[in-house]
Amino acid sequence: AVTVIAVGLGLGAVAACSSDAGPEYAVGDCTPAALDGRSVARVWDETLLELIRAVIPAPTVHARNLFHTSAAMWDAWAAYDPDADGYFVSEKHTADDVQAAREAAICYAAYRILLWRYATVSDLPTATDDLDAVMASLCYRTDYDSTEGDAPAALGNRIAATVIEFGGTDGALEDERYDDSSYRPVNDPMVVDDPGAVMSDPNAWQPLSLGLQLSQNGLPIPGNVQTFIGPQWGSVTSFALQESPTGTPIDPGPPPRLGDPETDAEFKQAALEVLRYSSQLDPADGVEIDTSPASLGNNPLGTNDGTGYDQNPVTGEPYASATTLRADFERVIAEYWADGPTSETPPGHWNLIANTVADTPGFERRFEGQGPELDPLEWDVKTYFALNGATHDAAIAAWGLKAYHDSVRPISMIRYMGGLGQSTDPDGPSYHGDGLPLEDGLVEIVTAESSAPGERHDHLGGHVGEVAVYAWRGAPEDPDTQTSGVGWIRAVDWVPYQRPTFVTPAFAGYVSGHSTFSRAAAEVLASLTGTPYFPGGLLEWTVPSGELIHEAGPAGDVVLQWATYYDAADEAGISRLHGGIHIAQDDVEGRIIGAEVGAGAWALAQQYFDGSARR
């Protein structure tokens, strides 16, 4: 529960907000929970992440909530700085105890925004009790709702009121619960349990019909047909993006399209690449790879061409190799970066990474890696403001493109083309110009010979003339104990490496939100810390043996390692290909856009920090 964030951190000696009986907004005779050196901004960031985990994941909505809350906390801090510019509210105040005043203003601003966004707009039944508990642990009265006067709590309430009012006019359709009913998919839904894909436009997004539909964090979704999440998001008011009449602030052009003379081959090869990744998800193949920074990472922007690093620049020593089963590594990253059950979604994930960086022993909170060390509160409000400004803009840029280009997902691509036939040999069986290309060992035609007893397609004997693909077999009956492995299946039955209650996100593919979010966040964190490298030149995350969700595994612990923020971002992007829900173009263009978005957000955030934003 959210209360753990406030009460559960009470192991340290640093007090939270002021407990002096003097302020009328403080609870008398109350000792605030100790925060173990963490700031109240961190408390509210972690509180928000807990709220995100408890509701249906809509990355666009949560990126917006993270930014608006972060901007409100920044405004509360900046109100007591003579130079800094506020974002929503630019008031200036003085106080005898500036730290206590900032903390009180931050607490009330964050509390009331989150109360509105999650208890009211998102209908989260536990939100009010959870948020009230956080305020109680910090010794603040939740019934203090005045917006009049110079009291820090009143300032926080004014900031929250401004944000809430703004939220009704920024284009997100908050009053309609973010539902843009004007969007109509071009294609009828695909019933996932039935073979094939019937499409009026094979280049357009196709909603999926699932017998039971669950969100990425396991919550049931009413109805069994997907509804496009956030088609209006390209027109939401951004932090640092330039406005665009088309709703696409940054547009690299359309993705490859089937039947287009210039990009048809690229479209087909993109589908084959997803199938190759799917064919590698069997730990029984015994293939091992080095997953350490000695071999992976250091990619030029928009590529996967990096070959790792010669040495750790912080320690001066080579990175130690880490031999891992390829299938375990690829399944792990597909699930780890998916931000699935109990997820804080991709923008929230990068808040976790930022908090992990700040918690690293020996890490010094120096702005851009230089100058005096900042106290935790200043570091956190600046981090969240810039970071979540970038991820908010990433959502706008990516979803603007998703709606504008309305592109297809791999499950529709592969099933549709596979149902038509093969497009490699005009004189061969089952030829169709829009079919899947043949590739020995990956995409083949089932023949009488190949389906004879003991042959590779013997279980497909009733499907002679159809296209078969060598891929992940789909979810096992008991994912806790069984692993599906890979094998020859009908192309019309192919599914991505996902749970059968989720299969593919409910919005178009191009561009990848994961790639855009992650690269934008990486740009900000590299700029903020003054180095692209994680503290010590390495960040690790261990996925224990047996912790996979989609099926049994991994066989042993898998340690994910990244030298730089960019390496982590690139892995987040390509993980979506391993998971079968994006093609390479979605990922690559998302990374490139994310880099631009992150740089722009950082540049503007600095103007608010130094007070030049409103000049």
C-alpha cells in the first residue's frame, strides 16, 4: 500500500515535514516519519508510482501525471528561490525556515493533485485512504484546504488548483476520462484465438479481440475488444515541444508499408526480423552469449551496432564478461522492460532508475556533475521536473505519430502475410506478392515431403501448402512450470512472447513508446549527472531464477547490466522486438525522436532553474 512509502521509510534520522505545533495546517503532537535521508519530493514521487501500479496502465496518462506533479513540486520549491522560475505558478515568498516551507508547499500541492487525478478521475477506490495516510505520516492536516494567504500549505493548495484547472484544457480529455471517442480503426478486430488476420488495410492498426482481456498490470479491462489508447495525445500541451497543426510535433515520415514500391521489401524484412527473435526463445537450444558491457551496448544513436566497451571508465578495469543463455536473456529483457504486472509503466520505470542512481553509495548530487553538492530536496525536484518533462513530451511525440500514421503491429503483419502465402518464388507453391518471404529454417511452405512422419513439419500434415514459421509456440498451459520453447507452427497462428490475456498493446506500433520514453529519459539523466555512465560505470538488476511470468524460467539468475543510461534505453527499445510487439523501425525512430525530445526538455528545464524561462 502507499502508506509504506511514508511509514516504511521511517528508519532514518531525517524528519519529513515540519511538526511544529505552530502552523495551523500541521497536526499537533505529531512526530513525522523519518525518511532515511530522502526528501519529501521523493516520498511523493514514490507515492505516485504506487498509484500508477494500482490502475490500468496508460503510459500517456501516467507520463502526464508524473510531469504535472513534478512541475507542481518544482513550483513549490522555486517560490522560495529569488531567481528560479515556476512553471504553473510563479509566486515568490519568504520564510524563516525555507526548507520547512518548501516541504509543506510540496506536500499539499502533490497531495491535492494526486487526490484529484487518482481518486476522482481514475476512480481508484483506495487512493484517498492511501494519500491521507501519507499526509498523516508527514504530520499534515488533510482538511486544510485554504488557498488564501502566504502560508506554505495555502501556496501548495493554490498550485494544485492551478494544475487541476489546467488539466481540463490541455487536450488530454481529462473530463472524458481520456477517452477520444472520435477514433475509428480502419480494420475490424482480429479474434486472436482464431487463425489468420482479415484486414481491409494491412498497413493500419488492427484491434485485438481477446476472450479475457487484462491490462499489462493484470487488471481486467471491460469488453474483449481493444480500444486505441490516447489517439488525441499528439495535441496535448507539451513541456518543450513545438506545436504542430497535424498533432505530430516530430515526424520522421511514415513507416515501411506493404505494397509500397519503395518500402515493401523493408516491411517484409521487418516481419522476418521479429520472427528471428521469436525463434531464439528456447533455452533448450543451449546457445550462450555475453550480456555484459564488454560485449553489449555503446550503440551509435538509432542502431544496434555497438560492441560494448574496452573498459569501465570509472574503474579503469575491463568489464567482466557475463555468459548467459541467449533465450533466458531475451525472455528476461522482454518481460523486465515490458513493465507488466504491478508496473509503474515506462515513464515511471525511469523514475525508479533516477531514484536508484541517487541512492547509489558514494553518489554525489552535483548539478551536471559540477559545483557544490545539492541537498536531496533540490536534487529531486530538479530531477523530476526535467525527467518527467521529457517523458511527458515523449508521450506526446510518440502517440502523435501512432495516431497520425496508424501503423500495424507484428501479430497482424505476420498472420496476414502468412495467410496469403509466400512472396519469394513466383513459380513456387502458395505464391502471393504480399506474402511472407521464405527463409530456410525460419519461414517455409509445408509440403507432403516436409510433413511426412519424422520430418520437421510432421505435425502440420493437414496444412500442406500453408506457410509455417519456426517461432515461439505460444503460452503454455501452466506458465509456472512449463516452457513452450520454439518449433514449427502455422504462420496464421503466430503470437508474440506475451501473456494470452494481453498479446499486444492497444495502440498502433509506430513509433515505440518504450524507445521514445527511454531515450528521452536517458538524455536528461546523462545531462543532469554530467556523464552518460551510471555511478561506478555500471548499473545491475538481477532477475532471479524462476521469476518469468509468461512461462517457466529463467533457469538461473540473470543479471542485467548497463554501462550507460543510453545502453539501458536501447535495451528497453529492442526488448519490444524480442517480445514480438514492435518492428525495428518503430524502435529506431523512437530512439532518435527520444534523443531530440530529451535534449529539448533538458534545455528548457535549465531555463526554469536559472530564472531565464520567463524573460
